[in-house]
Amino acid sequence: MSDTPTKENFEKLLSWLNPDWERAGEKYEKIRRRLISLLSAKGCWIAEDLADQAINVVATKIDWLRENYTGDPALYFYGVAKKLFLEWRKKNPPPEVLLIPEDSSEIERLCGYLEQCLQEIPADDSKLVLAYHEGEKQERIRNRKRLAQELGISANALRIKVCHIHSRLRLVMERHLGQLPDG
């Protein structure tokens, strides 16, 4: 079975969500946004891709679902997305937590490497990730709202964007940390 649904299957999927096309489209978008949000919250940096993949899997099984599945269709989407996430997580385990050294000279040395790493990603990404982490508590929250407004995106889209930047930065940092001399 192909993972890409046919146009006919996609139309059946929408009618399964709601017979009214407008409401079906709204429900589809709501499910997709929720999938992206849930996957992002779990640390998945390809949340949009996995959400789309989950929708495609459901659409390719639509004939069986229409005949056999009872209950809220959104729950089926969430179940498929969870399985896809677990498969993805096996291939992309979370990074090991780095312990912060107590020695201030070691902290300064690592900060120097972080600055180098930030220079290796696009300047706009570097500025955004630094701005995203500015401030403490309420100030940080206000700052993130302002950033999202300036970019013309939602707070969730901002989180996803920063998550993508973090994943690219993490790869650069791991490469640099692997090259650190002991000491």
C-alpha cells in the first residue's frame, strides 16, 4: 500500500471528518495543528513532516476506517502519529544532557565554543535563538510574544522554528565538543 493517498482517498478522508466540506477542512486543519503541536512538544524537530505522514497513513486506510472505526477520528490520527513518533525517536534518540561544569574557566571555554557554533549557522537563526532565550520568567514570556508578532507567526510556530534551529545548532556543537581538547 502506498503512503501517498489518492485524491479520491483524501476527499473520502474529508467527508469522514465531516460531510460539510467547510467544516471538514476546519477539522482537518485543527487535527494537523494539534499533531504538530504534540510532536513538537515531545522534541520532534520534523513535527510538520510527521504530522503530514500520519495524515497520509490515515488517508490510505480511509476505506477500512469508514467501515470499521467508531469514535472521534482525531484520536485515530493521534494514535498513528504516536507510532510514527516512536519509530522516529528510535532513529533519533534525545541528546545526552551535558552537565554544567562548576569551574568558571571551563564555563568560559565552553561559552567560547558556543559563540563559534552560533557563527556557523545563518546569522538570522543565530540572532533569533539568542533573542528567544533572553530574559527571565515573565520578561522572557513577553519577549517571545513580541518575537512571534514581529515575525508574523504564532507562538507555537516560533517554538517550532527555534526547535529546528536548536537541532541544527546541536549538530554543530556536538561536532565542536567532539574536537575539544581535554583540560
